[in-house]
Amino acid sequence: MKGFWHDAVEFFPILMSGVALTIIVTIGSLLLSTVLGLVWAMMRVSGIKALSMISASLINVIRGIPIIVLLFYLYFVMPDLGVTLSALQAAILGLGIAYSAYQAENFRAGIEAIDKGQIEAAQSIGMGWWLTMRRVVLPQAVRIVLPPYGNVMIMMLKDSSQASTITVAELALQGKLIASSTFKNTNVFTLVALMYLTMSIPLILLVRHFEKRAGKK
Amino acid sequence: MIELKDVHKSFGQNEVLKGITANVEKGEVVCIVGPSGSGKSTILRCINGLESYDRGEISVEGLKVDRDAPSIVRVRTQVSMVFQRFNLFPHRTVLENVVEGPLFVKKEPRAQVLERGRVLLAQVGLAEKADAHPPQLSGGQQQRVAIARALAMQPKAILFDEPTSALDPELVGDVLSVMRKLADDGMTMVVVTHEMGFARDVADRVLFIDGGIIVEQGPAKALLNQPQHPRTQDFLRRVLHPL
């Protein structure tokens, strides 16, 4: 750990450029996985057999493929099929798709936890499927879904490091590049770990807040 | 106004309705009584399409009830329902619960609906609870909000599914007196209930259901005071004198 502070000051600006990419990848794939997850979950609970089956199989396929293979596929195989993605695009798309499966299961559990009487009450005042979802089910499901959603955010932040395997110069890859050119493995990776931790802690506190709120009622 | 013709309904192997034929006239209060599992609630749930039926026909003001047809929305906006366990929306205030249907389903003007919502809450004695959330209210208060929510739709009839069965005994009276007032004002009501006193004093007609059929029906006082069928006699004896 010799000269840790000295190294920290020196490498900090480079690592910060990695942090910026880490945040972009995390937020991008979080948004994508949320939208896709909602779509899969809605298909699952739509009551239409075909939609529900398509969604269930899709979720299983996505869950059965490692994130890293999905990333390789998007980045290295898609160009052969005529679709060329930048490394950043492939990373956001890959992580977004991979996590959409977990998001979908989480959303579905939240939706199904809503008392059937709520849905009947909505129907009895003439609400259709979509209005029932929008006005009655989803607002109540959010409360249930938020704590696990927060956990997914933390996992995505950390898994964004897998984007390094397809050359996205995010925090982990920047760390690796500095370490391999300076041989200061200990100082560099300690610094990288601390930076991930710094980003995780607010999220961990957020989850705790969500859990307290969900437990209140 | 509400007509049922030879309605059959099965849950799997279990036939719960074995040919129900009945009608409810405008302004009439009809109580449905009978042992649990006799199919009373299922009849109500079929009338507003919460449950499908296998055979026969149900119509409301000449409109066929078919839960898979778009017209079901028209049926439901004309026939409101009050549930045993209230089913108020816990994430909305009392007033929001009441105005939800008129505002978002019937798309009536906001100011007018809010005004009507407050009047209805006053009618059920809960004007001061408008901004409370349902979980903060007692069961009796919640059920009165549910009645206000049903009334806010300006329905032609209201179905009550054991509205006092989930209430503490001392809270039953408040709900029944609100219902009695509705009946006096000429609301068409179909009430599944175990409150024989209410049925006798308020209902015009009583249907006694057992085993998925109407065993006996008639004017409330006559049927409850001098039941003709042995099954009705037996049921009433057990309800009125449980010991």
C-alpha cells in the first residue's frame, strides 16, 4: 500500500472517466431493463395465453444465458448479421436485456401480490384491464416492488463491469489498464473497489429506506 | 330490470347454480338468504359479470350480461357492487375512492364529481373523513365509504354481497341504517345477507337459495315469518335460534 494517497491522486482523473462510463452503462441498462421487464410482466399477467407463453419462454431463454455470452453475442456476432453496434450500445443493450428477465419476475410478483378484491372492485366500477392496471394495481405494486428493484440497481452497477469484456472503458477496465502498465496492482484495485463501494452505499441506503416504507403498512 | 333465466354455473365438477330464474323490478329490494355455499354470492357476481355463467341468460335493463363482451362496462356502470370485505383502494383517500369511477370510467367533469362525492360522504355520515385513507377507518366506516363509492356511479341498482358479515357486531347497525335509507329512497337493491331482521323489515321480497336452486321465494315478512318449505324452516330455525 506504499504511496497509496500519491497514486490515488495521480490515477483518480483517469478512473473518474471510467466511473462516468460505468454510470452511463448502469443507468442506460437500468432504464432498458425496466421498460422491457414491464412489458414482459404485463404480457405475463395479461390473461392472454399466447402472450403469456411468449413472455415466459423469453424470460427463461434470457435467464439461461450468461450476461457475458450475451454481450459477446451482441458485440461480436451481430456484425456478421449486418448489425454493427458500438461497444457502449452493445453493453447497454446486453445488460438491459439480461436484467429485464429479473425485473419482469419481480414486477410480476408485485402485481400478483395485489388482493384479487382490488381488481374486482375496479371491474365493478366499470374499469377495463388497462385502467385497472394503471389506477389500481400498479400504484400498489410499486410499494412491493421497490425494495427488490433497489437490489437490482446495486447488482447492475456491479455487473456493468462486465462491459469491460467488450472494450467499454468503464471503471474496471480503466483500473486494469492502469494496473497492467504501472504494476501497482494493490493500490489501483483497492482504489477501484473503494470507488464501486462509494457508488453502492447510497443505493444500499435507498433500499433500506424502501424496505422501511414497504414494511410500514 | 334485472332478469335471470335458467342460469347455470359450475366451478369444475361442482355445479353451484342449477337453474336460477328470477327478476328484480325497479325500486325493489330483494334479499337473498340461504346457507353458505348455496350459491348466493355467485348469483350476484354473475349479474355484474365478475363471474361468467355456463347456461341461461342474465340481462340488466334489456342488456345481456356477457363478461367477455365490451357491453359489460355498460352493465357495470349501471349496476354497482358492495363487497363483503369493502375492497376500497388503500392508496387513495376516501374521497378519491368515491370519485374514481365517475372521473376515470364515466369521465364526468371533475368539479361536479367532487361536489357529488362530498355530498355522498355526508349522506353516509363520513363528511369529515374525506381526506383520510381507508386503512385508518373502522370496518363499518369503510363499508359506508364503499356504499358511497357505489352510489357515486349513479347506478340503477346496487348489489350487496354480505355487506355486514366482516364487521364487528356493534358496527353493523350503522351500515344497515345507511342501506335502509337507500331502500326508502327507492334504490333497487339485491342484498345477499344473514341479517334476517334487515331482510324482514326492509326487503320487499326474499329468495331462499339452497343447493343452487331457489327453494322458496315470496314477500319478505310472509316468507320469514311463515316459511312453507321444510328446508327454509330448518334454515331459519338455525339462524334465528342457534342454541
